[in-house]
Amino acid sequence: MIPDHANERRQQSGRSKPLLRLGLLALLVAAVFLLGIAFARTLDQRPKRGGLVTSVRTLAPVQQRPVTHTATVTVTSTAP
């Protein structure tokens, strides 16, 4: 036969396991909830995109070389 103190130990460990699991599950749920809040706050605090930005530059003209010769090209094509 099984002694009484061994039987009591099994009953106690049998009751404590569901409570331990429930406690760990509650901690896990709380941790996931807090991580979700932290992620949402991070998204809210990121810099907002600016509007349209216009920049104006003035370009100086480039010196052109003088024209030394000209050419005329004539292209004749037939219609298909």
C-alpha cells in the first residue's frame, strides 16, 4: 500500500500544476499585452512625413562653342 504522506504529496502537486499553469498563462498574456501597447506607442511617436518641399535653383548658362560647319541631311522613305 501507499503511505498517506506520499498520497498527500500527489494530491498537492496535482492541485498546484493547474494553478501554476494558470499563473504562467496570465503572465504571458500580460507580457504580450504590454508589448502591444509599447509597439502602438512607438508607431504613434515616429516622425510624421513632411509636406511638399520645393527647392529653387538658378542655373548659370554654359559657354557654347561657335559653330564651325553646318550639314544638311535629307532622308527619303517609302510608305509600307
